[in-house]
Amino acid sequence: MAQRHFLSLKDWSRDEIELLFEQAAAIKASPDSYASALAGQSLAMIFQKPSTRTRVSFEVGMHQLGGRALFLSSHDVQLDRGETIADTARVLSRYVQGIMARVYAHQDILDLARHGSVPVINGLSDLLHPCQALADYFTLRERRGGLAGLKLAYVGDGNNVAHELMFGAVKLSLHFSIGCPKGYEPNPLIFKSAVREAQKLGSPIPEVSADPYEAVSGADVVYTDAWTSMGQEAEAQARLAAFQGFQVTPEMLAAAGPDVMFMHCLPAHRGEEVAAEVIDGPQSVVFDEAENRLHVQKAVLVTLLGQSSDE
């Protein structure tokens, strides 16, 4: 049986994602029942980028499952001194049962999976962020029951979070629309891939608009992220100018509909991509999303590392 990884929701079927949701719900409801699920197992966590939610949720998650997580910044391993990703993957695979990595280049994730012999989890790359999208859709599922037919509108930069939400929407039969300024659309190859997948599955075709109010019309969820991601600091002023009019305000939420929820992957910049009264208001579920990172990642860990320990 081929080694299974968690690199993107694109690689998982709707039924497989639903099984992850069911596993996450069971773990969340009865965490003590899983206290020894990964006893004696270790997860190497490679961090090229700083982190709050990803690091803490994976580290605590492994502890709560009876295993151990090893934090490895790029300074703690030999990557900063020229050792290749391939060699790092081969060496770590001799020590640990899984690798989670939070990196800049998506190719690093692909190389870890290609050259290692243990499950690899994409904790974030510049291209995709599957752990975040899985937590977001799990949160929406908790609130609304089924997901099929709902609409998620993303307002802002067509970045890694937007890409993964789009793949998730296609897999789970949601309507997905993104409102973004010209020049900040999703990666065209990612968008074309999502459209092809939607056509194959009979899911709603993702939509892109330069008008955020058009994008959010009829949405069940309005989602945003920081306008300037890590590694883009030199573009900050240009981005602030380009994204004027794309802040999620109470007026924008009202344009979506009366029962709309607000989501954000955090960290947030109040007064930039979102108004404080939105993110701190009653329609916001941002801290439920943050908590659910723990539960869905535990489900991924149990699914992948539990499988590898049985083989």
C-alpha cells in the first residue's frame, strides 16, 4: 500500500474528508478515549515560518494522543547549512513516524513526501494550507450540519488559504467565490485545477470577482485573511493601497445575508482586512476555527500515523 500523506484536500475524496470530520468529532467529544492512540510515536515538526496555532495545536495534539512532537526550526536542523530536503526526509524517516512541515516553497513539502518513508503533513506552504481549510469546513459543518450547497465567499488576497478553501469547496460541493483586486487573483493553475475537479465531480464551479460585494452576495460564510503574508513584507504598502475597499465591514456582512458567519484563519489585523466590530462581533467564529485546528489535526494524525503503525 502506498504511503498516504496530507498535502492538500485535492488529494482526498469527499468520503475520505467526511471520515476525517467524523474522526475529529469523535476525538473532540471524547479526547480521553484517544489518550494512547499514538503511544510511543513521534512527529518531527519542521518550521521555516513562525507559528502560533500550527505549532501549539500539533504539539498539544501529539501529547494528547500519547505521542511526542519534536519542534525543529530551520536553525535546529541542517537545512540552513545546506543539507537537502531529500536527505533531511530520509534521515528523519529513520527516527520518527511522521513529519509535519510549515515551509515557504511548496516544493519542499513535495520533496519531503517524495523522499521520506513516513506520512508527511503540510502544515502550510506558500501555495496551500490544508490543515486550516479542514478546520474551517469542520467548523462550518458543526454550525450548519451538512455542507453541500452552502456558499463560502472569500474576500482578499488569492493566497494559500484561498487556494485550499477552493479545493475543499469543490470536494465538498460548496459554492466558492472570491472577491479580490485585479492582480491578486488565485494562482491560475490552481484555479484551473479546481474548475476541472468541479466539472468532474459535478460541484459548483468556483467564481472570481473584482467586486467584493458581488462575491459575498448570498454567502453563508464570509472569510478573509491578512493582505500581506509572511515573506511579502516588502509589498505591504502596495498591498494596503490595492486592497482599499476590500475590508470586511458590517456593511459587507449585511450584503451577504442575515445569517452569515465570519471566518478568519488568524492572525488578524483589525482595521485592515477586517473591521474590529466584525471579528469581535456575534457572527464571528474565528476562535472556534482556531480551536478546531487541534481536533482536525488529531484526526489527521490518528488516520495517518495509526495506519503507518499497523503496517
